[in-house]
Amino acid sequence: MNPTARTQAWSTLAAALALPLLYIGGTHAMPPLSLLGLAVFTTSMMTPPLLRFTSRRRS
């Protein structure tokens, strides 16, 4: 598997796992859990665009 595709797959998994953190943190008034979920979600959603702009062009 292409390393970029592998990184995108892990990023997708991290985004999916961050959603329950956001939900639980928001419904149970736990700001640290919400912030952790937001940080993981934001990082995982920014990874694919960064990979696209920083990857080398294939010939």
C-alpha cells in the first residue's frame, strides 16, 4: 500500500474515533475531553490536505 494512502487511512480512523470523544465531552460537561476530541479531529482532518500539497508529483 502506498505510504500516503496508509497515512490517509489512519487519519480517517483517528477522525472516526475522535467523534465519540467530542460527543461524550459535550454531553457530560467535560471540557478536557472535548478539547482532546477537537484536537484529534482537527489534526486528522488536516492531514490529507497537507499530504496532498507536500507530496512529490509522480511522473
